Amino acid sequence: MLDTIFFDSRMSDQVRREQLYRGRLFVFSPRPSSIEVCDFARGMINEAFGGRDPRTAQFSMPVEEFVSICAPLKPAFIHHPKTLNLIKNLVAELGCLLCDTYIDVPRLRMVTHGGYLTSGVGYAHHPHRDTWYSAPMCQLNWWLPIYPFEAESAMAFHPRYWEQPIRNGSRSFNYYQWNADGRANAAKHIRSDTRVQPHAEEPLELEPQVRPVCPPGGILLFSAAQLHSTVQNTSGLTRYSLDFRTVNIGDLGARRGAPNIDSGPTGTSLRDFRRADDLAPIPEDLVSGYDNDSPQEGILVFEPPTP
């Protein structure tokens, strides 16, 4: 359960994964590799906004203009030839073996102040587990802030639900249909977000909650099974962050991971992952073991539009 947060732990990657699968959180101070990737992302963001402060730009432009800047910025970051190498350096510095670690595409996030944009490219995530979205139980999430931020614009974790199941809509969620419809059309959702996503189907008690705050380049590492959400941003600034996911091939094959207490989607996100050292995909015979009873329609692997 979420009863412990480790700061700058020096434990091995294997022991750390075991702790993460038990619901613990890890927070790391900025280090050379994480500073480098955040500096790179910040440079792309600043350039995209053309001299305006990206954290306050929302107050001087209509939301449609803000979306027109951020919509191409996100795939530009994903596709840039430097991005994946910087992420590889980061996981290596944190002790992961690149031959055993598979990484999905990194993502840029922007959470605006005061509900200016809460859908589409600026989606404010409701309380959810990533495992409701067809993530494997051994998936780990890496999250880094790009600019300074405060608790008023943080991500919240809800520890009471690590061991408590929630009635939710994950059994109606198919990852391949999400690739075809939800991810492909994100930029079209500005005033509201009508994409079909798994939500809690019962009232939730979100207190107590934990909101880790770290400086730019700090790293927050947690299990995909953690219930977490985007808090309502009242900080007066747009929050920018980047995140990516990893799976360990040994844990995947041995079915090690967090306990599955309430997730039942179909499809799998595993085809999105590439081995860190040579970008090889996860072997299909291993992926197929996580892909039972899945509809065939949709897109197996989402390809963001090339900017």
C-alpha cells in the first residue's frame, strides 16, 4: 500500500520494482540525465510559444490558439530524434538494464490554470488507474516536471484505494479502439471531452491524498496500478510535465507486478514499447498472452502524426 515514499533511494532496480508493485512511491532529485531531458523539452515549449511565457500564455490568448500551439508540439517532442536517447540515458542513470527495459513513447502534458482547458490535449485526468487503460500490471510510470510547480497544480495519489477495488468502466474499454478514436482525435476536443474512457462508477473518497512536489528534473516513479488524478490547478500558472512508461521483460514474462484488484479492459498497450538498447519490440508471443478476448477492430499501435 502507499505507506512509504522513498527519496533518492539507492536500492537496485529489481528491489525497487518489488517495492513499486507493493504500492510504494519513489521520488528522485534532479540528476544530469533528467535535467537534460527537461531542458530539452522546455526549449521546445518556449520556442513553440514564440517568446511568450508558456506558463502564463493562457491569459493572453483564446483557448483555440493555445490548442493550435500545443497540438503539434506534443508529437514534435515524441518524434524528435533526441527525445528517446535522452529518456534512455535517464533510465540507465536510475539503474535500469537497457537490455531488459522496454520504454513507450514519452508524452508532454500541460495542465492549465482555472479550467481554461481540461479536455483534449490539455485533458485533466479524473481519478484512474493506468491499468484500466490496458496497461500491464508490471508497468511503471515515470513523471517529471519541466518548470517549477506547487501542490496546487500537482498530481494526487489516493492511497486508500491501493487495496480497495473500485467499480469502474474498464471492462468496456478496448485499447485498439482507443488508439483509433480517442488518441487520434484528442486535438478536436477543446470545450468538452466526449471520448469514451474508463471512470469510477461509484463515489470516491479522495482524502487522504498525497501530492509529491519536486523541482524541475525531479523524478516521480510509481506503479500503473496507483489510483491518481490531476488536481484542479489553482496555482495561477500552466503546469508542464513529461512522462513515459517502462516494463521489465523478466517481470512481464513471469507475470510479476502489482495485484489486479479491479481492472478488466481488453487489448494491450505492450506493442507501444521498445527495448531501450536497440528499439526492438516486445516479442509477439509474449504480447499475445496479454491480449485475450480482444476485438480485432481498431489500431494495434497508435502512430502520432509526424509534425
